[in-house]
Amino acid sequence: MISDAHGNSMHGHKVLLVDDEKMVLEVGKAILQRLGNEVITAASGEEALHQFGQHQESIGCVVLDLTMPGMDGKATFKQLRKLNPELPIIIASGMAADQVASQFGDMQPSSVIQKPYQIADLSTKIQGILKGCS
């Protein structure tokens, strides 16, 4: 069983990390694992949908890059929300949070995180979402 720094159980919750940049995936995975999360990675929107299909019962939230070639973050977000309207999705972007939010209209992401990730910010957002799922 996995617990966060406060001893709260996060058993059964994995984080799906989606980014087309290999270095971002590696660093993000390392950060999330250091914070006590199990991590599944995907390098594209299409791969994210495949991974979600394979692991949807155990995925507690998704950290999704907004700008990717092929199926971008916005299209991936819409497909993931069609599969599970309650799925917590954090959009990662170099843009300001209000600029990101304005692109999503009525169907807003759970949160927005600025890239490059700050460990404390990522930790706070992930732990807050996973606690809400417990």
C-alpha cells in the first residue's frame, strides 16, 4: 500500500503522465514516483487513450501535456472525459493557467500546472486530487 507524506492511503491510484517529450516524461515520472505515486507514461494522445483503456480502474488522475503533435492535449482531454466524465485531468502547459482554461469552455480540466514542473506545485495538485478520490 502506498501512502503520501501525511500517511493517507493512495492504494489503487496511478497517475497517467502524458507528454511527447521523452525528457519531460522521465523527469515527471521520477518526481511522481518520489512523491509515492505509481506512474504510467504515454508519449502521445493516442497512447494515452490506449493506456487508459488498459488501466482505467486504477488511474486516479492524468497529467496531460497541452501541446503535442498528432492528437493534442485538448483532443485527448475530450476523449478521456468521454470515457470517464469524472476523471481528474491536470493540463500541463507553458502558458498561464487562465490562457489554458479559456481553451476548454464548459468542460474544464481539474487543474492546470505550469511547465516546467515545480516539485511542490505538482505534489500539491496530485495529492489534492488523489485525496478527493479516496
